[in-house]
Amino acid sequence: MPKAATKSKSRKAADKAEKAPRKGKKDPKAPKRALSAYMFFSQDWRERIKAENPDAGFGEVGKLLGAKWKEMDDEDKKPYVEQANKDKTRAEEEKNAYDDRKKSEEKEEAKDEDDEDDD
């Protein structure tokens, strides 16, 4: 009996794999997302941490950065939070401009299709 249950589970997993919708390709012209305060911090501190711990691997450096971030108080994090806020506004502006451009391109394509239909 347990064999039948195992087979049905594997079939369900196979069915899910077959039914999974495929994502479309990302537009290379799309704007980059905003970075978080922690990401600005990690960019700033990664080299220092690596210099202090030359034998640390990638994961270990990440753990050390996370520990350092947690022990910082809000005043120490303030410059990184400000950078993140600036980057957030930049990303929003770029996204809005990108969306506007994309909508206008879609309207032009629809207009061109309508013109072709009239011929």
C-alpha cells in the first residue's frame, strides 16, 4: 500500500512541474530595483570585513556583515537609510518613466495595427 501513495505523490510533483507557468523574459531596458539600507551598508563594509578576516568565505562574510548590522544603532544606520530612501525615489521615477514609455509604445503599436487593418 505505501508504494501506491508514493507513486501518487511523485505524479503530483511531476504534474506541478509540467503545469508551472513560464515567466516571460525580463526586459533588459527595465530599470533596476532600489537597494535597501542593508545593501548599501554591505557594499560599504564588505571590503573591511574581508580585510579583517582574510580566510572568511562568502557565507562567513555575509554572517559577519549581518551581525555588524544588527549591533549598529539607528544613528549609525542613518546614512545608509538616507541612501536607501534616495535610491527608492530614483527607482520609482525610473519605473514611472519606463511605464509611461512602455504604454506609449503599446498605443503606437495598436494604432499601427489599426492602420494596417484599414488598408
